[in-house]
Amino acid sequence: MSNDLVKMRRALLSVSDKTGLIDLAKALNDKGVELLSTGGTAAAIRDAGLPVKDVSEITSFPEMMDGRVKTLHPMVHGGLLALRDNKDHVAAMDEHGIGAIDLLVVNLYPFEETVAKGGDYEDCIENIDIGGPAMIRAASKNHGFVTTVVDVEDYARLLEQLDTNDGATTLAFRQELAQIAYARTAAYDAAVSTWMADAIGNTAPRRRAIAGTFVQEMRYGENPHQSASFYSDGSTRAGVSTATQHQGKELSYNNINDTDAAFELVAEFNPKDGPAVAIIKHANPCGVSRGKTLVEAYENAYNCDRTSAFGGIVALNTTLDAETATKIVEIFTEVVIAPDVTDEAKAIFAAKKNLRLLTTGGLPDVKSGGQTWRQVSGGYLIQDRDNGAIDLADLKVVTKRAPSDQEMQDMLFAWKVAKHVKSNAIIYVKDGATVGVGAGQMSRVDSTRIAARKSEDMAEAMGLDAPLTQGSVVASDAFFPFSDGLLTAAAAGATAIIQPGGSMRDDEVIKAADDAGLAMVFTGMRHFRH
């Protein structure tokens, strides 16, 4: 292994992203570092009036095959891989005229960007970098002697190192950059392999790779004794990872998890159909509503379960206005997320310094594809995102009484909410707002009872003569295996049921609904959420 400090004498720069390139090249040149480069990078440096040597000059081979072959040569890789304290390596360098390369600055062909822009198969293939990852891996392996930079954000850190250490870098710095470099090539290969699996229709490839880019380190995870960090997968899908935070403390692990759940739920409701609000607590909704105005939607969502809404996450499907902001700040709220916010609403929130306000510029497409990953002991569970949706034409009326138009609309609303409630999920809805939510119970009938009991508690708190479940509809994320859950909902005042159907006892459940005068529809689709 080398000495701690290694002086920079010769650098190879080959970058796709030219951001900061000229400033870096000038600073290196001012420090007496010889510059080697390739193609467009060399041209940009030369156009800036700086001395630079083309790699083809040291390899004695021109770039060929449309640039596919330019750095894959012993004169390059020997200069990166040679151990400076190994006499055999030094002798080989002397014998073949290989000059040492002390600094490698490379960023890769924009493969991920090409895929994101919808590039066709051939275009994506041409944007798979070969020489760049090969050099990065070689230089990083030899970090005892070579400094490897793959991110523009590290240019300033590199120059600071050279200023501090008289033109040299420390071993600790080179080790850190080598780790970053290997993670970059791993992420790049993960992007390529994932894209290719999709492109060739392989839904279960032999190997899967995941990668992320650091966003922030958390104070702790779900609990104070757990460390945690947040990484972005590079997706441009509107959501927490792409949001702008306007105020408030740094988001915690639980904040991010709950805010994601809230925003994915509220995105189910198209703003063209009216404002909608979802309030989330511990990843489950405690109130969801549409309204003629945003403030009405918020108040109705809040009135589903005021107790649980305290300290919750509020998600809106349209621009946050001042009237709604005024209502939100009446209770303690952790996070508010919306596509946009008015200046007046921002001013109202400014008085609540700890409240986090996020805007995303849009809503996530709930119909889009993609996959979700969950770690289990010794592996990962991978599945398609639950983008299943139904409309009126998909519903099958199975009872003697057909639902009214209002019941049908409320059932469709409840079904969208059910998709985002932990199973076993029961959701009571009335007039476009949840009035009872039962989540995550081991028994479906228990979820039905809990949701009804919450509605009773709210009726008492609001001074109502009867719970809002009177005259409501009920959604169940999976079929009723017995009639007891359905009858419990009927006892709470529900008049119509939406459920997947498919139980061995469907006939028994349908008869119970008929006997109780209920309307019931089957969706043929289940929405388990674990």
C-alpha cells in the first residue's frame, strides 16, 4: 500500500456531463497536472485554451467504432492499475513506456436519462458506457495510488484536498471516493440490467439489482435505537423524494413513510373531479374526503377521526390555499404535502416553524407501472405496484336491491381508499367522505366493529344524534368469508357493500345482504395491503 499522500502529476478526464469541467481542468493545470482526455471532453478543454493531450496520442490508436473503443488499452489501464511500490510493475511500465495516471475523472454516458426520456432499444444500448466503468473500476481498485472522481459534486472537495496537501490527496479521501465510484458503477449496471429485463419481457430474471442515491441521514429510524438513511431511486415520479421542502424540521424516517402513504392515496382522486384531502397516521388513513372546496374536503376528512388526526400527515390533491391552511394549523400537524401552495398559505404556515410543508409540482400517476420491494430475512419480495382500478362498468350487482347512484359513487370512493388501508381493511363512507376506518386487524369483523366504534365516538364528540355510519356504504378490501362482518356493518347503519367476492360462502353472504335489505356489488379485484 502507498504512502498516505499521493501527488497529482497526471490526470485523465473523460466526462459526459461537462458541468464544472473547465474550472476543474484550469485548476489542475494551474497546479502543474498534465491533462489527458478523450473526444468531446478534450475538445472542450482545448477550446478553453488549456493544454490537453488526446488519449489516442499515448495509445497510438485512434478512437474507433463510433467511439466505442478509445480507452480500452494497456497504456491507459496500465497507468491506472500499476502499483507504484511494486518493482515488477514499475519495470513493466518502464519497458512499455506506460505513464502513471494519478487522477481519473469520469462520469458515464447518460443511460438512465436516455431511458427516462423514452429512448428506443437501440438508443438505450448505445448509451451503455463500457470504457468509463472499466477505468473507474481499475482506478478504484488501485486507490492506494489513484484518486477516482465520478460525481461533479466532488470536484470542489478534490481541489480542497490538493490545496490542503500541496497538490496531493490523502489515503482516506481516496478510499472514500473509491467506495463512491464502485457504488456508481453498481447503480449504473443495476439500471442497465433492470431496463433490459423490462425491454425483453423477463419478469423474473435470475438476478435483480437495486440502487439508490443518498438524500439524507435520519436522526434515527422507526425508533431511537435504529439508525436510518433515505435514498432516492432516481425516479421522476412526483412524491416525497422529488418534493421541495419549504419549511419545518428535517423529515424523519416515519415522516417520509407516512407522507408517501398519504400522497399516494390522495393521488387516487383526480383534481379535475374536485378537491380531495387525506389525513394519515402510522401509514393508515384516519380521514379521507372530497369536497366542493379544499377546506370542506379537509374538514370532512378531519371529522372522520379527530383524535387520530392530531400529529398526522395531511395530503392534498390540489394547490393549498389560505383558507385551508388556516384550518390545518388549528391542530398539531407533522407534514403537509400538496402539488403547490399559494403565497398566502405559506405565510400562514410560517408561524408554525416545526410544520413541514412539501410541494411536488404534480401528483403521482396511480395507474403507472413499476415495482415495490420489501426485504425479508435472506431475500427480497418484489411485486408490481398495485395500480388496479375499477369503474362503474366493472361492478357486478349481486343483491336483489341495486345501489342508488349516491351509494354507487360512495362505494367507488371507499374502494379507492381501501386500496391504501392495511388489511384487514374496512371503510365506511358517506357523501364522499370516510366516516369510519378499521385497519390492520387479524379479523375482518373486528375491523368492521372498530370502524363503527370510531364513528360512534366522533358522533358523541360532535354532538350528533347518530353516528355518520347511518346511511353509509362499506368497502372491504377482500371478500367477507362469513356474513358476520356484513351484518356488523348493517348494524352500524350501512346500506350498501362493495367487496371483491370470491368466497366459498358468497351465496350465504349475498342472502344475508338481501335479508338485511342491503345492496351489494362485487369488484372481482382484491386490494390486500400488508
